[in-house]
Amino acid sequence: MYRGVLSDSSRIILSGFCTDEPGKQVSSAVRILNISRSNVAFKFQTTAPKSCFMRPPSGMLTPGESIIATVFKFVEPPEQPEKQQDRKSKDKFKIVSLKVKDGLEYDIELFEEYKELVAVEQILRVVYLDPQRPTPELEKLRKQLAEAEAALEERKKPPEDSAPRLVGEGLVIDEWIKRREKYLAEQQQIEGSDSI
């Protein structure tokens, strides 16, 4: 079996119970790491696609790169209200991966195109924690969610442009005209101050 990505946990911890407040959204975070020597495409799959989703749902990692994925679950009303004390979830997530050659652009269609090469890396089961009872797992979850949110905000920012600015096609003359007008204005000020 190909080992390309690895999660830091075998469980997805959600703060809240599956029987609390139907329609409420609970979230978690899971870090995955590319442990191979090549680029790896990854994708999350779930047993509950209508109530669970990941952000990002898929992507590509370079060797040694890691990402924190955020898990969202919409709480559903219990099928049998008398079993409210049973807080186990049947929901699971599967991480699948695909080795990607250097230079190949990532596309979700790669998983369908090369389905015979797709490997199931890990199956993560969903576990609920009581948000009112502090535990080390709940504290770790809060830190990972904060890291995931910070990473998402960082990805939203436009990349810093450290390269010299290239003037767009057809704008060279505009740039020249601005510089020429600025130069002439400076020359007029110098001539004006000399005549006084």
C-alpha cells in the first residue's frame, strides 16, 4: 500500500453532541502531512456527504508539506430520541491519496483518471466531546481550529509582489507620458523660481 499522506490522529473530534440543537454546525480540524518523497494529491471522502464536509476537500502537497483541514458537520435530529445518551457517531472520513509526477498540475479529475493508483491512507471516525467539560483533546481541538482559521486567512491574502512591476501591454506610453509631465512640471518650477 502506498503511504503518501498521514493524519495526526485516527479520530475527528467534534465539540458538541450529535443530539444537541439540530441544524447547528460543529467543527474540527485535522492536520495531514505528505510523508513521501514526491508530490501527493489527497482527497477526503465521508459516509455523510449531506451533513459533513471538509475545507479544503482535496489538494496537493509537496514532500514534507502539511495542511490543517477543517471539518464541518451539521447536527441532525436523532433518528431515535430515546437513544440520546448514545453519543457515538457512525460518521467517518476517509483520506485517499495519489502520487503525482513533478510538473503535473493538480485537478480533482486525477482521482478518476488514475483510480487504479488511488490508495486509501486513513479512515478517521468522528467522536463528540462535551464542550462544557474541558479536556486536553478539547484544548488541542481549539488550537488546531485557530491554526486552520489563520491558515485560511493567509491563503486568502494576495501574494506579495516582490518582483519589479511590469508595465502592462499598451501602457508603456502612458507611463512615459506621466514621467514626461512630471519632469516638465519640475522644470517649470525651477525656471519660475529663477525668474523671481
